Amino acid sequence: MLKALLDDRNEVEYADAKPPSLERCREFAEAVWYLLRSTDSLLKVGRTEVCFSKEGEDQDDSEYWFRLDIEYTPTLTLTLGGRFPPSLVSQERLPQSMELEVEHPESEASGILAWTKNWSERPVMGTLILLPEERKAVLQAVFEAVP
């Protein structure tokens, strides 16, 4: 139905074709209304979680993985959590890096570090502090990575 709608629209706009009949326009309006209605709940939830690990590995079995939690309401918040190799974690901002506001108090840090295996990985959890162009790049990368 959406393909037919787009085809008819393109014919009218670019090829000066005659518009579809009133009945056909009503069918298109009904289809669009249904599409909008069925996706309304996605906007109300306002939260999306995307997990990444090595291809073919489950997050629970993967040595390194990360999860990006995108909260749209009340404001856009990107929370990052996961296990990273030590070479990817730094106490200072480096070129081509992202700043993270750690969410766990120091008292919980020792419990978090217990997740590591022989100190070969670093658990990370917190809110990303990004410039507007960095936020755009992160969201674009997420949407391109998710099939």
C-alpha cells in the first residue's frame, strides 16, 4: 500500500499524472492513519536499548560488549554500559573519544570491578556527555548498524 502511495505521489508530482480517484485517496488516507496510529506507542515509550557485541556472539558470552540506552523524553539522554578492553578506557578525554559521566558512586566501584576477568576488561556505565554533532554521529551510527 505504501509503495502504491509513493508511486502515485511521484507520478502526480514529477510526471504531471492525473491524481488517483477520491476512493483511492481515501484508501491511502486510511493506510497512513493506521500506520501513524500503530507507531504512536513508540513515541510514548521514548526509550530504546541497542546492544552490540562481536558478530555471532551473544552479549552474555562475549568478552567485550556495550549497550547504548537512548532515552528521548523528557530530554535526549544517551547512557552507555558495557565491558571494554583497558586500551579503550581512559581517565582523560582523548582525540576521537567520548566523555562519560559515571553513574556509580565510588562505594559501588569495587563491586563493579568484580565483573572483570583477570582485570583484562573494564566495565563502564554512565551518561555520555556529547556535543550536538557527536550526538548526531552516535545516533546515526546506531541506526545504520541496526538492521
